[in-house]
Amino acid sequence: MQDSPIGTRIDFNADGVQHGHLKLPYSRDDSAWGAIMIPITVVGNGPGPTALLTGANHGDEYEGPLALCKLAATLDAEQIRGRVIIVPFMNHPALKAGRRTSPIDGGNLNRMFPGRPDGTPTEKIADYFQRYLLPMADVVVDIHSGGRTLEFIPFAAAHLLKDKAQEARCMAAMHAFAAPWSLIMLEIDAIGLYDTAAEALGKTFVTTELGGGGGTSPETIGIAERGVRNVLIHESILQAQPEQANTRLLGMPDDRCYLSAEHDGLLEPCVGLGCEVRAGEVVARIYSTARTGIKPVEYPASIDGVLLARHHPGLIQMGDTLAVIGVPT
């Protein structure tokens, strides 16, 4: 396979703190020999494990970028053993546009792995992570939130894996993150995910969903900051004491956890995030916007559990995820 067109002046094997860019050449109308410049920080101090910390895999999710920018500005090489690679803005074009996907090619980075070195700009970014950054890492933390279209209770998550030793490492790192909630996560579709790419390479992988609605809060940013530091401490990379916090564990036994809209219309949420629900309890209603006098369509829960996610905008389309339920475990 051909080399990646992405280059960098960062020396990944050097000790100390380096701030630089991943440079992806991108010729366009307003810059014939232009480039997409993705900021990166690498902090190294001798032999030891490597952590790869990422945010803005989707460009409208901001807890990760903020927490990782703050970490990149303050992390001292003398505090660590090994190496920390920080990429706060994985899909930099999407972040600058405030969009989930890239305004350049429409690419959803978190559905494009393993990527292609000769593909679209988003595919080239995925390829660089797949073939260059992920192989360097021992532990990967990818910080997500709900963006503009979803709201979540703040949780860290790991997946059930065939390799049970790897699964145990991921679960331990998830618990170390110490978000208010921890989730054994069932994906709607795991094909092309960054998560799947990292796990296929045997990495310890933790992801999150820390809020949503296209904004942030002091609480969710604080959860991200504390969680990343706790994982670095757990992996014996950062020499410090972890900040303890209580976490509740949820599971997702099957696809009954997901409720999808089968109608377009105006959404009425009937259950608050983090609240317990029973199978058959109405969690939302959808009202017609075509005329008045039509009874709303009610959407009952299919399983007992806790409402961990819901659609954010007031309008909903057929096919949108309306709500997600986790089961205490």
C-alpha cells in the first residue's frame, strides 16, 4: 500500500513536549497548494506505555476538544512515563464547520476506517490513524458527546470482545475513567468505527458520550478532564493520584435498547435522562405537523432500564434514534 500523504515534523520517539501538526495536502479553489493542518501534541519521557487521546472524531462534539486542548497546554513530560499523543481535533474540517461530518467531502470519520491513502480527505485521515497512530498506542481514549442531534447521560463505555483478556483491560480502563455512568455498549453498526479499528489491533479502548445538544457544560468538561487523567494514571503513564468518583454500570443486552422513530413530526419527551423506565411505559410521543386534531403516536419502552440517550431537536424524522435504554447490571 502506498505511503500516507499526511506528514508531520513531530518526532514521535523524542522526549519532551512537542506541539505541531499533521499536514494533509489539499488543493482547492482558494489555496492551490494548500493543506489541512490537524494540531497534535506529543509528550514523551523514556520507555513506557503510549496513550492516544482523541477528540472531535465528530466535529460538533466539544468536550473532547476542550479537555484535550487543556491537557496539551499543561502536561509536563516529567509527570509521565512513556508517551502521550494528543489529537484534540481528529476531523479538523468538521470541527471548524461545527458539523458532525466534513464539509469538504461529507465524510463521517467514525464510519470510514480503515480509510485509504488515495481516497477522500476524510479517508486519508482515517488511514493515517489506522496505519501510523493506532499501532503506536497501548491505550486509546476517544471522547464523544451527542453533538447537535442527541443528548446523553455522561458515560464512559467499552465493548464486549472475543478476546476476554483485552475486554477485561478495556472494562478496567472504563471504570478508571470514573464517569457518572459506565456502559457495556452495543453498537447499532460497528463497521468502519474507530473503536473497531483500535480493538482489532488489540488496543485497550475506551469511548465516551458526555452530553449533547451541540454544546458543553462545566460538568461535562470536568468529567472529560478527570476521566482522561484517571486513565493515564490507571495505565501507569501519569504519576499522580486518581480522582475517585462513583459510577453506575449499565449494559445493553440486545437491540431492544434502541427506539427508532417511525414517523416525522414534533417530539414530546416523556421521560428525563437518567430516569428509570419500565417496559411498556411511554418514553416519547410524536405529533403531526400537518394538521391539528390528530392523536400523537406513542413510543413505549421495550425493556426495563434507564433512559441513557434521547433525540435532541424538537423535530424528528422517520429513522432517527428516538431514545436509548440501558439496563443496570
